[in-house]
Amino acid sequence: MNKPMILVVEDDAPIRNLITTTLRAHDYRYLTAANGEGAILEASSHNPEIMLLDLGLPDMDGVEVIRRVRTWSDLPIIVISARSEDADKIEALDAGADDYLTKPFSVEELLARLRVTQRRLAAQRPGGTVEAVFTNGRLRVDYAAGCAFLGEQELHLTPSEYKLLCLLSRNVGKVLTHTYITQQLWGRSWDNDVASLRVFMATLRKKLEQEPGSPQYIQTHIGIGYRMLRVE
Amino acid sequence: MSAGAGRTEPAVRGGRLTIFAGCAPGTGKTYAMLQAALRAQAAGVDVVTGTDGGRWPETRALAETLERLPGRAEAGELDLDAALERGPALLLVDDLGRHNGPACRHRKRSQDVEELLKAGVDVYATLNVTCIESLQDAVQSILGENLPDRVPDGVFDGAFQVVLADWDPSGLPARLEGRFTSAQLTALRELALRRCADRLARESRGEPEGYRAAEHILVCLSSAPSNARIIRTAGRMADAFHGALTALFVETGEFQHVSGADRARLEEHIRLARQLGASIETVYGDDIPYQIAEFARLSGVTKIVIGRSAVSRRTPWGKPVLTERLIALAPELDIHIIPDQGTLTAPRRPRPLAAFLAPPPLRDLAKSALLLAAATLTGFIFYYFGLTEANIITVYLLSVMLIAVVTKSSVCSFVASAGSVLIFNFLFTDPRFSLHAYDSSYPVTFLVMFLAALLTGSLATKLKSHAQRSAQLAWRTGVLFETNQSLQKAADAGEILAVAAGQLVKLFGRDVAVYEARQGALESPRIFPAGGQKGDYPWERRVAEWVLKNNRRAGAGTETFSEAPCLYLAVRAGDRVYGVIGLAAGDRPLEAFENSILLSILGECALALESRRNAREKEEAAVLAKNEQLRANLLRAISHDLRTPLTSISGNAGNLLSHGALFDEETKRQMYEDIYDDAMWLINLVENLLSVSRLEEGRMTLRLSTELMEEVVGEALRHVDRRSKDYHLTVESGPEYLLARIDARLIVQVLINLIDNAVKYTPPGSHITITLGRMGEQVRVSVADDGPGIPREMQQRVFDMFFTGANRIGDSRRSLGLGLALCKSIVSAHGGEISVADNKPHGAVFTFTVPSGEVELHE
């Protein structure tokens, strides 16, 4: 796999070193920026393929960086946040971030997130347009026919479950917040809708996953949302 | 009394009042004030004038050089709101004694000034000394007329400074010619000088507030026009003796029949007494001297001031006069009798006679006639059977007594007394059917019979009114008791106010509005309609806010916002106002009895609110102290226990840095692992500490949402100690989806702690089972292991903070004893319970419950 160019935006030098050391050890190419302005400059001039962005920057809020970058670029952004408050992550995700890491994070976790994003990039690249059929491991969603298969077997999904599956598969690799999902499904996001979403998710998983205890396709992010993983 | 008890002392806080006093119009007060203002302006003070300088050209010219108060100020009115909004450092006001027009908030200008001072504005004001309340009698005797504009003495005495614009009356300005005679002016000037000297003397003594209690002066209130004079005398006396002043109103049975004009005058007198710094009390009873003496004895009164009219009026039965009885009842009291000047009195009160002569209702007359007829019938029967006349007389006496009992008007019993004598004479004495009587002893019989009938009748009436009064008193006591009871049951401030409002509605049958005060602002009103349907009173928030700010009553029947349709009272204890209650004024003002019960209820209400507040404050202080204690313990424990892993991390890392080459791969690996493990331990500790601080900060910030328990457990399993892979971890849950109303982050922390504990305290290879289940309205989660278990005696204490089982288990790692204590706080914060029990055949089971959640699915 061709290793992508990664932009590391982090003001704290030891953490930046940790990340760059890890990246170097795994043969990634990288750029660094220590503040928001630098990040935007690097992103616009060197066209990196993935951005690792710390939310607490000295000159501007990380969420603001995401908003500015999103005005011209779709590059995947993985947010790194020391804040344990979920609200910040949700704000970043809703602003257009693709994934998040919470400090303290392990090196393994960082690498796993990068791999997920890479796979997503790889899957997107060939067509560039929305495919009529989505394939992910044994899962196959035929958007045109409006049905989904696991292996050769058709999944019997309720309309809500199918809509949910489509939403997740179209955003494979991306963490979708509860608010985003409920907005997309029902056009609103009340507390009851989030609770309903959990139940639909549970029923969908029961049909989709071999072992609902350790899910393969759909990952839960407590307090944040869900993500469909790219399965080899 | 709720509003204005005690002296008005406007200059105590906020702005300062400087009074430019003179003894008559045109003595140069305004000129002196404007001059002083110009000096102040030259010194850099922000001066605004609320007066155009008045009638005289000199002063007008001076006033024009100053900034004029913006806003409406037609016809000499002061625009209070404009003044408050402009908020100058110094405001000039003309004629402090003036009565305001109907468009103004306050009835008197002195009240405007008081509000300005409270708002921190310094005020220069002119004042005719003749307007001072306590000098009214002297002014009246000098000028022979009564001046309508009055200023309470408190305003004058409380002023920061009084500048007397004096001049020699011999060089009388031409403009005053004709208005006053020279003699009058001299007298007025003397009055003004003396009043200013009094003020100075008082100031130089600098009497402390508590000193007032040395003498206690009592003045009796009545609706007699001469009463005002007596009250003023008492006020001056209280001042002279530096004593406390109490105004007492004895409400008798007759008060029910008092006319509206008299009632209004009584109200006026109460207001006057209050202005003079008296506290107002009301007692009930027909025996006025006894009531006065009792009150005086109970409240430590030393001097009583009464008018002569009260002295000279004799009761019909020739009882000793009031003073004599008072002297007999309270021999230790000084009694001051004030002569009653006829000049002041309106026509002598015809009150008792008028009430007596008022035509009785037809019903009462009919009842009387019926009873007399029945007596006559009985008389005929007695006569027929030859019973003596004495028996017949007794029957008539009985009928008169019955009439007195069943009728309301005292005319009836009088008429019945006379009637019974006449009828008896006409029907039963020889010669019968004529008003003549042969026997010479009959006139005596008739007289005795008439007097006996009259006495019986009036005694019965009196008895009835006594019974009524005590019933009323008992009712009042009952109401207060009931109010007290329900106030104690009320759970929160809103409910306390609602209970009080409910009682007021029940008592007065008027609509009540309640504004609760919260952080110095009023909430939106809650209306308690009297008649079931909503009254359409324009509840005036403006007035209620004024009441809140000034801690005084306002609205209908008061001096402030008199045009408002409702009366607004503060619910207060001490200086703190807990809310404002608005009472629809209706078409009649509150009677003294109603007023006192209203104040009692508001007082009870305020007390309840205050005690609740105190209890809460105490609770908060206790919680705070507990948190402090907790924090101190935590810091101690942390600073001690953090050193160990930090030493290990820094030591190992240092070794690797400097002597990395010396170690073999195996040793290095061990060192890396130690660093990693200790760092992980620190991370876990930090997570727990964050949760603790969130819970213990006093703000229980649970972010509840409906979560699927399986997801929560899954999340927890991703974060448990990495050594857990040496254990057999299983999750058991039923087929149904378990939803719970929880703060997911915190419950995940609980699960992590429980699972980590199981890993920590059991040997590798043990089985750890997480079971999910439903138990009624709760979701039950248990974490069971098959390790050595926890001894019974320790099970009680494992949830205590800083308790650790480390000493018992040889290979255990360090622990802060924080994890389980945190679990307990989190679970209790959710309203659940956590417990530990023995597992079969060995091991421990930790079980906790959290509230289950519901969800509506819409496909």
C-alpha cells in the first residue's frame, strides 16, 4: 500500500515527537504544523492526504481549522483531543472531522485509525462517484435495488434499518454522530430519537454481525456515535 | 406593620439630603440652594436641576445656568423616572413638602426624594419649615389655617445637612407683604429657628438607636378629628424623651357601625402615627381602659397620651371615666391628658347615636313583633288561668331578651322594652284595654319592668357581640395555626408562597398574585383567583418591582402608586424580601382586623421561607465542608501514591536513556513493560479522578441519555486492564434490549473499575462474568468472579473511600481505594444501589442497579 502524506498539527512538542516517531517507524511521510495558521498553510500548499489535528491550538480553535479547511478540501481529518468532554468531539465531527482520538491514546490506536482512514481513501479513489453497489467484506448493499446481502443471503431489514445501513455504508470509515444520524433518518434529533437509534442499531447488528458482542462492521463510540469499519 | 415601621432614615445609605429651610415662601431658600448648587458645579460635581427656579426672576435666571432634568416636568412636577435614569451626582428639588399630582408614583415629593437618595443621588431640596408634620399645631395656631403639604419629621431630622435661609422680618421683602402679618412671620421664624436648634441638639447628642427603649410612649388612635393633634403631641413627646412610640387602636364592637368617613380618618391617623415613627398595634375588646392597661403592662409602656374628649365622655351606665379607670388599672403609668381644642374638630361625632338610631331592618322588626305577640298570647293564657301579673311580666322580660338575642339592631330591644310595658299596661292592668292604671303602685311596676327589660336586652346584645368577637378571635387563631401547619408541610419556596396565597384567597375572597423573588428579580406572577375564574386585574409588575426594591408596601390604599388596582406587600423577614404578594383591593379597603391577619400570614410565610433558606444554607455549608475534607484526603493519598509509579517510570526511562546499551533485550523488555504498566495505571487514576471531581464538585452534572446496556458494556470491555486477556471474560444478557437512563461515561467507568478490580484481586485464569438483567423499573448489572472472595467483615467497608484490600493480597498492586467509592457515588447519583455478595462456591459478586429507560420506536 502506498503510504500517504500526513499533516500533523500539534503544538505540544513531546506529543508531536511521539506521533512523528511512530509515523516514521511505519514509513509514513509527514508534515508538521504547531498552530492553526500553519496547519491551514501546509494543508493548502502541500496537499496532504490525512490531517491529524489537535483541538487545543494556541492561536485558534481546532474546530475553526476544520471549518476553514472544509471550505476547499475533503481530506480526512482525525481530531486529537485532550478534553474528555464529548461535546468538543461531537462539535468537531459535526464540523466535518472524520474521526477522533482522545489523549492519552496508545500508538497502536493511532496506527489503527490511520489504517481505517487509508482503507476508506483507497475504496473511494477508483470511481470517485457513488457506486451503485457497496461491498465491504461479506456485506453487500445494492443501492439501486434497495436491498442488502450478507454473503449470499439477503438481509431482511426494516425500512429504518436499511436507511441506517445505507447511511453508515456511504460514510464508511467515518464516525457519524448521533445527531447527524438522527437528523438524516428522521429530520430531527430528540433524546427519544437517539434512544430509538440505539435500538435500531442493536437490531441491525443482530442481523449483520456474527458476534454482536465484538462487532466487526459497526463500531460504537459511547456518547458520540457510530462508525462502519472497512472490513478486509 | 409591614411598611415603614420605625423611623424613616433616608440619609443612612445612598445619597445625602441637604435641606434649604425657610419659615415662609419667599425667604430665599431657592436662591440659597441654587447658589450652593453653582458652587458645587464649579467644584466639578455633576449637577442637574429638577426645578426651573420658581416664581422669582432672580432664581429663574440662576436655574437657567444649570442642566435641566430631561423629560416631562410640566406644572412643577418632578419626573422621578427621568431623574433616576439620568442619575446625576446632585439633583435640585423644589418644595419638599409638595403633594404630587395623580400621574406620579408617590403621593408626596418627600417620597420621591427618599427613592432618589436610595438610588445614591445627592439631593438639594427646599422646604418650608411650616410643612413639618410635628409643627402643624403650632402653625395652625399662628396662621389660623391648616396647610395641606406635610413632610414627616424623619425626613427633616434624617437630612445630612439643613441650611436655614433666615432673614430679619423687619426688612420684609415686598413680595411677602399682605400674605403674612409681621407678627405671624416673627412667630414662624421663631418656630423655624427652634426646630433647627432641636435638630442640632439631637445631632450633637448622637443618640444610639437602642437608647430609644428607655421610655415607651403609648398613644391611643381613634377616628375623632382631634386625635391627629394628640398623635402629634405624643410624637413630639417621644422625640423629647427619646422614647419608643406605639399607637394603639382598640377595636370595639361599635367599630362595625362606623361610617366610611370615620374609617378614612382613622386610616389617616394610622398613617400619621407611622410617619412619626410609631409602631401600630390593634387590640380587640369593648372595655377600652382595660385593653389599654393590659397592652401597656405587657409591652412595657411608661407613658400614655390621651385626649380630653376621651376623658370626659361617660358611659351610659355612669362608669368611672376612662382616665380614672386607667389609673385604677395601671397605677404605675404616667398619663398625659391633652386638651381638646374645638377649633380643629369637625362637628362632634354623632357616631354612637347615629348607629343607634339607624332604622332597624324590617326582618328584625318583624321578629320583634312576632316575639311580643307570642309573649302577649302566653300572657293571655296565664291571665286565663289566673296566674299573677308577676308571671306575665317575667314572660315579657323573657321575650325582650329573646328579641335582643335574635335581632341585630339595638333599636329593637329598646322598642321592645317600651312596647312590652305599654302592652302589659294596656292588656293586663285594671282598667284593661286602656293605658290608665288604677293602682298607684303600677307606675313603679312599669318603671321597674321597663328598666329590667332594657337592661336584660342590652346585656343580651353585649353578650352576643362578645361571643361574636371571641368567635372571630378563635377563628383568627385557627386560621393562623392552619396556615402555619400547611406552611411547614410545603416543600419549596414556590409551594410556601402558594400556600400563603391560598389562605389569603380563602380569607379575603379577593384575587391574589404571587411574585417570587429569585436572585433579586421577580419571577412572573402566579395568579390565585378568588372566584374560580380568573380575575381580570391588571397585575402591575412595575409596582411589585418597586415593592421588592424598596421593601415597602405599595399600591391601592398606600401612599405609593395609589392608583394601582391592587395592594402589593413584601413577604419579608428582616431586610430580605422573599417575594411580593398582590391583593386585589376590591371596592373596600382592608379593615384593621383583616390587615393584621394579612400581616400575620405574610409574616408566617416569610418565616417559613427564611427557615427553609437557613436550613439549605446550613446543608450547603455541610456539603462544602465534606467536599473540602474529601479533597484534602484525596490530595494526601494522591501525593503519596503517585510517587511510586512516577519513580518507576522516570527511573526506568532514565536507565534506558543513559545505559540502554548495557541491558540485554529481555531486561529492556521488562523495563518497557514496567513503564507502560505504570503509565497505564496513572491514566486510569486520572480518569477516576476526573469522574470524582465531576461528581464531588457539588454540581451533580449527570448527562442522562437512554443507552443500550450492551453498548455500554462493550465500551467498558475495550478499556479494561490489558491483563484481562489472561482471564475468561463473558457477558450474559437476555434476548431483550436493555435500555437505561444513565450517564454513559460514568457507568462505563463503574464497569471498568469493577472488572479491573476482579482482574486485580483474582489469580490469572479466573472466570469473570458480567450479567445484565431487568429487575422491575431497574436494570441490574453484576460482575462476578470466582477468585478468593471478600471476607464478610470487609464487605461492609469496601465502598468506603481510601479503603483498600491491598494489605491482604500479596501480589496486588497499589490502589488508592478510590475505585469502589467512586462506583458507589456514581450509582447513587443515578438513584441506584450497589452491593457486594459472595459468589458460589467462592469469589465475589458486585451488583448495581440503574434506572431503566423507555423508548418509542417509530418505523
